[in-house]
Amino acid sequence: MVKLLLISGSELEELLKPEVLIPEIENAFIKFSQGATVTPPRTVMWVEGNWWGIMQSYVPGYGVGVKVVSLIPQNPSRGLPTIQAIVTLFDGVTGTPLAVMEGGVLTALRTGAASAVSAKYLAPKEVKPIAIVGTGYQARYQLKFVSHVYPSDTVKIYDIKPEAMAKFKEWASSQGFKVVETSSVKELVKDSGVIIEATTTKEPIILGEWLSVNQHVISIGAHARDYRAFDDVAITKFNKIVVDSRKAVLEETGDIRIPLEKGLIKAEDLAELGEVASHVRKGRESNELTLFKSVGLAIQDACAAALAYKLAVEKGLGKEVTL
Ligand SMILES: NC(=O)c1ccc[n+]([C@@H]2O[C@H](COP(=O)([O-])OP(=O)(O)OC[C@H]3O[C@@H](n4cnc5c(N)ncnc54)[C@H](O)[C@@H]3O)[C@@H](O)[C@H]2O)c1
């Protein structure tokens, strides 16, 4: 008989607060860059024109996590989230299945935490507005987590869908942020300290000519080989490009793959977040323009899932089922 703990999205929100999750995700990135995790490349499949991923990883001290995730950009018009997922956690030593949890919230939480770790090492000292292009599902978590380490009380926003901006504005205002709506990415980027790209764009929307020193850009979108959020000028203008995984970004995002194949950047110039967090590579130095580009790693899911399971057991949350 297998006893599984089922953990809901609202329980995950309660358990994985920024102050709890950010240090654990930082630790998982360090282990990953030290080669201490088992992280086969995720299996990507295209189903009915949409991206699906099967992501598996073992993070020592945490466990084995397996996520099945779909990404359907048309879903918001159906009243469904773009990203839906389930995460299963196993004990890494005994192989015993331990928990199954809602994966959409877990993904948003762990992605927010990774962006926050990047801001910890790369955001400029002076606190200016946080800018967000793409005010969909991930945007709330990005703001919540990044503002935990970059304590701006002002968020500038832009989205091609006015209704997405309106909903985000209502939520961010309710959280105490001053919200500034903008009418273009150019206007959004100007005078912002941290700029977050969280869109489903396939074409560049952030142009290098708009960016300047003392800005840190976080990009979580453009997750496929031919998708780009940045033009060539932007990619060559960054003083530092930090990524979640060198191998994964070279395979999985046009933002890195295409400029690299054009000879505009070199693989050895890319630093991993885990290398920066363990001081093997440098974080921000003086007046720089920096980028953190992520495609999302299974280590983040395994780490966040194991932490959620441990805390849920301690606090008596979740619902136990016997299979
Ligand atoms: N790197 C990671 O670890 C990670 C994790 C989760 C999601 N993501 C990525 O984050 C992105 C957003 O995911 P989501 O769940 O918030 O999706 P979503 O559909 O809820 O939100 C995306 C928003 O982007 C807006 N948008 C699309 N094109 C735009 C453009 N050209 N200019 C301005 N706004 C635009 C849409 O109108 C929408 O409001 C996706 O690309 C997804 O793959 C990355």
C-alpha cells in the first residue's frame, strides 16, 4: 500500500512563502551547477501545436520530482490557465512515492524564487520601479518574489491585452503596490531598475536600444528553440548573461541559441545562476546591464515539492490517500 499526500495549490501558496522558498531554490541551483543533482534533459513533446514537458530530477537532500506540464497559450480565452501541471515526489533513497501536488502554482512559485535569486546577485543597488511585460499568471508570482529581495513599491506594467493589465493592476494594488500602466515596452523599460519579461511572445519585444546600465532584466518567456524576446542588439549589450542551465538554454530558447549560432555571444560567456550564487562567477559589479534568462529546470520542481511535502507534514496540511 502506498500512502500519498495530496497538496493543493492554495496549500502550496501558504507553505512556500518567499522567505522560505528562495534560499532553498538558491541551494538547489548551487547543487545543480556543482553537478550534484541528477537532471536528464526534459522530454519536450508538441501536442496539437502546443508545448508539453516531462521533467524529472533528483536533488540530494530533497528527493526525486517528476512533473508533467502543458503550456497552452490559448487557454486564458477558455477560462483555463496557460500552464497546467502535476508534480509527483518520491523519496530519493527508498523510491517510495510520497506526494502528488498541483503543479501550476508550484511552477509559478519556484520560477518566482529563481528570478528572486537572480535579483539578489544582479539587481542594481538603487531601488527603482520593477517593470513587467506580460501581466498574466506568472507575473504576480514574479512580482511577489522579486520584490522580496528588490524592495520596490512601484510596478510598471505592459501587456498586449488590456484586460490582463487591468486584472493585474487590481491585484497588485490590493497588495500595496503603486501601479503604473504604460502603453509600450519602450515606455515600460525607461527608468526601471528590474525588468521582468513574462510573456508568451515568439518574436523580440525588448530592443537593446531601450536598455541602459544599472538595469537587471529577468526573462522567463521565449521557451522554444525559435522563440525570442530580445533582439540581437539587446543580447550583445548585456554585460553579463546569467542562465539557469547553460545546456538547457542552448537547446531550448532562441534568445540564446540564435545569437550563439550567429557568433554574437559565446557559450563560455554565459554564467549559471548556481555559479553566481556560489561565487564561482561574479554577480553585479558597478554599472552593468545584466540578464537572467531561464527556461525552467526540474531541480526547481523537485526542491520546491520536497520542501512543500516536509512543511505540509509538519503543519498537518494536505490530504492523505492510500493507493
Ligand atoms: N522560465 C521558467 O521557468 C518559466 C516557468 C513558467 C512559465 N514560463 C513562461 O512564462 C511565460 C508566461 O507564462 P504565463 O503562465 O504567465 O502565461 P499567461 O498566458 O498567463 O500570460 C502571458 C501574458 O503575456 C502577454 N503577452 C503575450 N505576448 C505579448 C507581447 N508581445 N507583449 C506584451 N504582452 C504579451 C499575454 O497577453 C498574457 O497576458 C510563458 O512563456 C511561459 O513559458 C517560464
